[in-house]
Amino acid sequence: MQALTRDEIRHGLEKVNARLEEKGVRGELCLYGGACLCLAFAARNSTKDVDAVFEPAAIVRKAVFEVAVELGWPWNWLNDDVKGFLSIRDGEGLEALDSCEFSHLKVYAAKAEYVLAMKCFAARMGGNDEGEGDRATDFEDAFWLCRHLGLDSREGIAGIVLKYFPDRAIPERTDFFVEELLHRLSQP
């Protein structure tokens, strides 16, 4: 799948909004992962897909598919696969995304702390070409987020992970991931 740029994502969301407007439906969409790093923080220029949760799900999903067909994009350019990775404190970790204001689609983005917690919790370490790419992207994203948030200690990072995932056992791979982050953060 070819990466979607910040402008392409915004354009796709505008088209989803237009379809909702045609139907007289108001929707909500919450962005996570790479899409947040592109749109909310301008930390990246592109992402391979847009991880989101949206309502009304069936209507937004149909609009997303129609936009994909119109623009020649993959049908899952915007998907809700992230649903299984959300925090029980999801609502605390979201804020309205002012750069994406539309008439019929309210867009929210995960806060930097929440994205960092998700990246550290996932701590994808690779194993195949796709996984290696995800791992490298997760690591670079987490590194950027730590810098953005002024974090450079295990306690600070762990506190954020535990804030958003207090109900889950922290995977051992997260410790290794955080150790790598701390090592990189300590470099000049």
C-alpha cells in the first residue's frame, strides 16, 4: 500500500464529509497512530493507512469505501482495525482536531501521551519485512513523541503506559522497547 500524505488524508476526509453531508448524517471519527503523527503533530509526512474509530460505523465505512473507489486508493485506506488496541481511558486521551474541521464529520485525534502509550504497548519488534517496517516506524514515532513530551526516564514513559493501560499486563517486549528508546534518547 502506498503511503498517504498529510494532504491526501485531509482530502480523503473532506470527501468522506461530503458523502455524509449528501446523506444528511453527522459522523465522528477518532484518529490514532500514524495519522495523528501526520495531522495532529506534523511529525511525519505520510502513513501507510489511517487508523480510526468512527460512528455511525456502517455509514462512515461505506463513505470511506466510495472515496477509495473514486480516488483509486486501497479499500482499507481508513480502517478501524485499531479497535482492539484502545485504552479503557480512551475518552481521556482524545481531543478535537482543529485542522480538520468539517460540516458533517467531527474529527478527534489521540493526544501525544496516548499515542506514545499505544506505540510502547504494541512495541512491535518485527520478524518479517512488514514487521520490521512497523517496528522501525513505531520506534521512530515513540522517539519523536518522547522528545515532544520531554520524556527521558523509564519512570516517565512507564507512567504514561500505565496511565492508559492500567488494566493490562505490560508485555515483556515493552521493557525492551523502552530500554532501546532510553538508549537512543541518551545519545547526543
